[in-house]
Amino acid sequence: MAGGGSLDDAVRRRTARLAEEHVARRLWEADTTLWKPGDDAHQRVVARALGWLSVFRDVGTELAELEAFAAEVREAGLRHAVLLGMGGSSLAPEVTAAILGVAEGALDLTVLDTTDARAIAAAEEALDLEASLFIVASKSGTTIETASLHGYFFERLGGCCGDHGPGHHFVAITDPGTRLVDEAVAQGFRAAFLNPEDIGGRYSALSFFGLVPAALIGADLGGLLDAAEAMAETCAAEVPAAENPALVMGAWLGEAVLAGRDKLTLVASPGIAAFGAWAEQLVAESTGKEGTGLFPVDGEPLGPPEAYGDDRAVVYLRLRGGADAAQDAGVAALEAAGVPVLRRELRDPLDLGGEFLLWELAVAVCGHVLGIDPFDQPDVQGAKDATARVLAGRSPGGDRGDGRAADEAVGPGDDVLRVGDDGLEAALASVLGELAPPAYVALHAWLTPGEEATRALQGLRALLRDARAVATSAGYGPRFLHSTGQYHKGGPSRGIFVQLLSEGGPELPVPGRDFTFRRLKEAQALGDVEALRASGGRVLRVDLGEDVLAGLRGFGEALRRALAD
């Protein structure tokens, strides 16, 4: 049972220090020296990343344009919005739609942040393409998943759109001057929204990346921005530090890491549970570097206190009028057992706008406490580079960290165990070893996303936690690469990574490329395993077979036996 977890004294001391350092004032003034002072390279990164501090006010002048655009789309007979994006370009819209819902008469929203051929084919079959608007969202304009999906659906619409052509079914959200801007012009997109270039993807929830899709689903944009403005006032520089939620939360997050409570467990009322997916990326990419950071634990079912190690800290997001009594009791039991708990209460789902801003502010403050740059992601590129090498027919390469040369790097079929093989249970027992906190287990599901598969993954997480009191995560590939991937390579080297693989589905072509979606997904999985091993991670690769649900059941049985042994 976890115990002795109070952070109160440390947070009070840290908050007083933040006041002495004038952190709130310097943050709102976009003072880059709050992070990595004296490091010119980091200062340049920070200087290009602080536009989120004002964008929620700047974009207010665009609300009429956004609402008029949404009305124009509806009047044109479009009924579905399909967001093609990854990470910071997709998570905030997905969360907003899940929490606020779709207004009557507005466009339904489908988020495609995958390279899984089955998922893409299923979305295409379910959609009326001629009644769909495709939102191509990419800050860089070159994100491989987004660009591939853009090409695929543009080609599918090629011969069915009358005088306007397929471009009238597309809209771009990107930075000025990107290749996507040029493509939007050349292909006759209905519109292109150019986002301020000084905003990183994970800090873009209150910019065009979050608000254009929100407008299309009929969300109350004014209400969201009003909530953000109210939060800004609550966190203003002149507010006493001990009463400033951004400073207090940032101090709490930072002191949790320094106390060894670095497994940030997110618990939320059912009506706002989706928020955790967005917070997961913000926390993992912003803090998981230089061997430190917070490991976000999102979506894990609550368990008994004895199933939680002394590396846990809990943030409880509670929706007034929509709270779950069992959650209240479960969180109270954890707190009574010594797990630090930070409570946040939202009065209304529209408070989402303020919560986006608060977490951005608090995570930035946490970066200051930890002495890291919260705006870079130095360990993400390695997996992308390895993927590119696989697609080009070369070894993924890189330093494996186990003495093997690049030309000996693991290939697509090497080092893969199969459910039902005699060696799987022994391999699990070996890689799990003396599994205990502060280690964690990340399940990387390179599978077709689905409700049944997700329930099975949640069951595996509960099994691991209850048996060994370790924190867990589960994410579908390649989505998690743009969320927790940075922490996996840049955070503390405590992770055990289980790649769950299955046959890749149909060979859907990627227009203009010499690979299919199936090949792209396989290359991404292989590139990630190489990057994980290069950073010292322990990786187990498991083929679940063609029947994924049966494979997950078989894997769970082998895991249960290995944990018992």
C-alpha cells in the first residue's frame, strides 16, 4: 500500500519560490529565460513556441469567420467532417467533440489519426464521401500520416465532385508557407486556415487547430474562449502565488517528479474522461526528456490502494453534477492511503476551454521547476528517421544499445514471438523479471483500433497493475508516437514496452508513394522498436495472429501465468 505521499509542504515552498522568481509575470510576458537560460539553442526553440499565451484572445476576432464557414459548409450539403491529423492536430478536436457533443444540424466528426489499412477502409465505407469535408491538419504540412491520408481521400474523390472538383471537399489547417499551403492552392481547397507559427502542436487547442473542427460540430466557440479568458484572469501575474492555480499546479507536478511520484494518474468524471487523451500528450511530450518527466497514466480503471506503488500521483478532474460516486470513493481511498491527489472541478463542460489553458500554463511552470525545455521534443525524430530508412529498403539502423551493428538490426519478422508458442510465457517472465515500481509497462498496440480491442487492452493493464503495482499505458500505433513516444525515449529508462502486432490488412495504396498503408504501418512499428532499443528500452514483440481478439485473450493467459510464476 502506498503511503507518506503528501506534497503539501514541498508545494508551498516551491510556490513561494516561484513568487520570488516572478514566474507568473515572466510567463505572461513570454520571457524565454524561464527555461534553459544561457542555452542559445533552447532559447530559439522557446522563442518560437509561446504564441499559445495569447492565441485564445487573438483568435476571438476570427469567430464570426469560423461560424460563417461552418454555415457555408452545412448549406453546401456536407454532413461529415473527417479530420486527417496526428497528435496535437487531432487530439483537441477529438476531445472537444467527445465532451461537448455535436450540435443539431452540425457536421459529425470522424478523426482519422491512423495508418491502419482496415481502419481507413472502414471509415471510407461508412462515409458518404460526397457529403464529407476533409480537414487536412498539420503544423509542418509534411506529417507522413496526414499527407498519406490526404492523398488517399483526394484520389478517392477524384471523379465524383462535379464542376468544383475534389478540392471543394478539403480544407487545410497549417502554418504559413508550408507545402500544404501550396497544395491547398493547387488542388482548389475550399479554405486554408493559417495558424500562428509560434505555437507547437500540443499547445494548439485554442488555435485554428482546435477551433475550426469545433466550429464544424457546432460547439459554442465563444463559450470556450470565455472560459479560457476567465482562467487567464484567475492565473494572472497579479494573483498571489498561493492562489494562482497555474503556479500551484505547476509546482505540484514538478514536486511530484522530484519526490519520485512521477506516474501522473489521470482520473476524470465520465462526461469529461476524454480530456485525458489530450493531457497525456501535453504532459508526456513536454516533460519526458533528459531522463526526467511525468509518465501520464490515462484511462486506467481505478483499483484498490494496494495496487498502487509509491511512484503514483493522481489528478482528479471532477465534473460538477456529473461525478461518479464510485470514483469519488476510489480517489478518497487512494488519498487516505497516502497517494497525493490534486483535485480540479469543472462546473460545466464548456470549462474545457479554461482547462486547456490551465494545463498548458501548469506544464510550462513544471518545465521551469524541472529545469527542462517543455517546448522541444528531441527524441521523436529518431523513430521517424528509422521509419524512413525501412521504407527506403534499408536497415532502420541506429545504435541498438546491445552491441549489435546497424546492419544486424532487427527486421520485420525477427525477434517476434507468437501467441501459442512455447517460448512466449518464458519470454514474458524474463522481460518482466522483478517487475515493480518505479518501472512501468507500455502496451503498444499496432492493431486496428476498436472497442473490443480497447477493452482487452484495459484488462491487460489492470492485470499488470494488480499483480505488481506498476503503472501502465496502452496506445494504438502510430497514434501514440505523437503522444507518449517522446517520454518513452527521453524520460527515465524504466519502461518495458510490449509491441502487439497483427496481420496488417489490405494493401491500400498511398497515392504518389511507392508504399502502401500496410507497409507504412509496419515500417513505423519497426522504426519505433529500433528507437526504443537505441534509448535503452526493453522491448518484447508479440504477433497476435489474424484473430486479434483471440490473440489478446491468449496473450492475457500467458501474461497471467508469467506474472504468477
